[in-house]
Amino acid sequence: MSEHSDHTTEPETRAATPLPGPPPSAVPRPQASPQPGPPPGRPAGPVGEGETGDPAIDAALKDLADAPADDLDAQIAAGQRVHQTLQGRLSDLGGA
């Protein structure tokens, strides 16, 4: 007896039909978002560790970092200055 039966059918194989449209190599790929640069009107320069490149923001962040750890009022005041500086910069971006 044969191990292969005549009643079994193999699945039908079909060649893949190409889909209409441009070939994949012709489809444009999304561009990577541009890296943020210095704010308009500011020269690009090297940015050190922990710096943003914006002098006003960097100064406010340095004041916050330099606030005495045991003086909660000084930390709050420095934090508020950072917040106000960031809000000002964001409003500058919104009006551009």
C-alpha cells in the first residue's frame, strides 16, 4: 500500500499579484524631525553638560541648582524664576 493517498490535495500556490501604485522605492520616506537649534537671533555654540544653550534659561537653572538645600524659600523663589523664564521663552515661540 502506498503511503500517499490520491484523495489528498495540495494547497494551490499562486504567484503574488503586485498591488497597484508606485514601487516601494518610489514612496517618499518621512523625514526625521529637525533637531532644535538656538532660538532665532542667537548664535549656535557649544553647549556644556546641563546647559540648554539659552543664556537666560541656563542662568535661571544655575540659580536653582545653587539655591541652598536647607533654604526652602530660596529654592521656591529660584524655581519660580525658572518657571517664569521658561514661560517667557514658550510665549516667544508662540508669537513667531
